[in-house]
Amino acid sequence: MFLSSTQNILRTSSRTAQLLRHLSSSSLRNMSFPDTVQAITIAKNGGPEVIEKTSIPFPKQKPGEILIKVDYFGVNFIDTYYRAGLYKYPVFPSVLGKETSGTIVALPTDEESLTNETFKKAGYTIGKKVAADFLGTHASYISVPWKWVYPVPDAISTQTAAAALLQGLTAVTFFEDAYKVKKGDTILVHTVAGGLGLLFAQLGRHVGATVIGITSTKEKAELAKQNGANHVILYRDEDTVQRVLELTNGQGVDAIFDGVGRDTFDNNFKMIKRKGTIVSVGNASGAVEPVSLLRLVERNVKLLRPTMTNYVLAPEEAQHYGKVLFNLVSSGVLNIKIWREYDFTAEGVQEAQKDLTGGKTVGKLIIKVKED
């Protein structure tokens, strides 16, 4: 009896996979795709001037991938790291970018993907809105392994999804896995008025933590306070270390989230509480120099340099945190602030990266790909 039931289940599963493969292949036959796509590429490392918009072959979809027609790109510091050569591309020319949103135009065709429980729970369908986190995807059509494709709820636009995905996943995973921020904690957020910093402030407010932010101008400070920062320090006008110690009665903070890197790293050890956690989030001012483990001894400090990708490496992890993120956005806990929308041109992307690294932005930068 058990064997017979199992065989029936397997036959049903196989027929379901065959049907899904047929539907996906049928959709490909019925759709007309261009031979080439437009992409943001670089032929060598260098400044923003090396960024180009070029035509490349239409992506060849592998069996376990989802084909996406792209609406928006998100602009991130990691794009500048790859462009400048801090992070290495294996070959040139290479397509820039790691954050996109759009709609599904073809599903995977292999049975392993189609019968995967996490895949089935995600509810991927042709025409569904999605966001993707995959390197080399700033192009008008992309093909991405399905586990890096996040379903977007109907209530959220692809514009918001592109602005939310990478920084949002970073915020929710770092607050859970790098250091679990909880009610009563006091945390310090560098560059609190940036896209990621604002999300850290909002999440801190949501869980009941006291958020101390650091930024450059009064205008940015006001924005940070509107988004959940309890105190904001203007690093150009104030002694940051002194102010943090004043605000914490000389104890320091429970956790520091530092996206600046080289310029702020050393002072973190003066502001962290005994048994506190320093989370090195990024390298906006340059990479942190190698550090001796003995730096941690004085206060029994924990030091992490995590990547969001390693917190969502398994498909079930990715889907879990994707749902957490978009639920927070849908409920209004996270308010995704878009600073500016740029043109899908070489000049537009160059300007976006210059603005991002120049410290003049508040919130998220995106590139509009779709035509009205």
C-alpha cells in the first residue's frame, strides 16, 4: 500500500514537472525576443568613465534559471568596487550590477528545479513581478538561477523592489544573524542617512533599540531622525567618540554597523561596549587594513565582516528573508526612500556612481530600464 502510494506521488510529481516544462517552453516559443540586449558593461577597471552601454547577445537560459525582462536596476557600492577593481571580475568585458527587478518571461525547464519544494512554495509564474540578486545583471533581459530570484508581492512595484532588495536583505539579515538587535540595545550606525543606514534606523526603531547615527549635514540628520534615529552626530562638527560616550554614560554601544570602512574603523574600538559587536558593513572610504586579533582583547569585542549573500545562500534562507523583507515593506515598517531615478545610459550610470561615492545622496539610487 505504502509503495503504491509513493509511486503514485512520484508519477504525479513527474507529470507536474513535465507540464511546467511544457508551459515554459511554450511561452518561449510564443514570445518574440530580440537577438541582443542592452547592458551596462566595462572593458577594464577604472573610474566611472570606463562604464559603457553596449549590445550583448540575448542571455542563454540554463535549465535551472528564470528569464526576466528587467524594469529597474539598483545602484550599490558593490558596483563601484567591481568597476574600480577592489573586487575582481574573472574576464572583460563584464556586465556590471547585482540588483534588478522586472517580470518573469520564462521558467526553469529541469525537473530538479520544478519539483523542489522551495521553488514550488515561491509561486513563480510567467508575468510575476520579481527582484533578483545576481552579479552581472544590469541588462534589459537577464537569466538568473531561480534561488536568487525573489517574488515581489502585488502591492509592491518593481521600482520599489529594485530599491529595496540588496540593502533591505542586508539590513534584515545583519540585524538577525550578524548581531541580533533587540529591545533595549543601543546601536551606532555610520552613514545613517544613506539607503542602508535609513533601513538600519527604521529596523532599530521597530525592535525598540536606541539608534545613534552619524552623518555629515543637518539636513541628513533631520532625515535620519524622521526614520528612527534617536540621536545623530555630525562628524564634521563634533567629536564622534566623545559624543557617543556621553550618550552612553561612558559605556559605549552594544553594536556598531560601519559601512564607511577605513576612515572610521579604528574609532569603533573606542565606542564599543565591553562584549559588544562591530559589524563591518562596507568600504565606502576604502578597505579596512588587516587587523590584529589582539585588538579584540581589551573589551572582549566581536568583529565581523559578513556578506549578505552568505546569509541567504540556501534557497530556503533566501525565500525566508525575502518574505521577511517584503512583509516589512508592505506593512510600512520599512519605508524605501528613492533619492533619484537615472537614465539607462552610460552617462546616467556614471552619474549615479559619482553621486553615490561623492556622499551627496540620501536614500536609494535606481536606473529606469523599462520604457513607459
